[in-house]
Amino acid sequence: MSAITFEAMPPIKAQTERGARHPLHSVFVTVLTVKLLVAAVLVATVSLAPPVSGEHSYVTMASR
């Protein structure tokens, strides 16, 4: 049976160069920002909405 040998690994270097960005990177950032703004508006709208009075059948079932 032969012994398994491994070659020496090259040293790990930190990446100092910034590679080219994906062409759709700006679109991604814009869409993410718009989604966060829409979510913030929806949460604010729900938190400022007045409470809804339920029908008696729903209130009765919830109290049991």
C-alpha cells in the first residue's frame, strides 16, 4: 500500500484588490433600499391604525 502525500499549500494572502463589481450591483442595492422603505412605511401604517372593533361572535369566542 502506498503512502498518500500532499503538496505544500501556498500561503494564504489577504485580498487587497477590489474586484470588478457585478453589473447589476447598483440595481440590487436600489431594490433592497426600496424594499426596506416600503416595509418601514407598512409597519408605520399598521402601528398608527386605530384598533378595529370586532363582532360580538369573535369577541365572545376570544373571551372563552
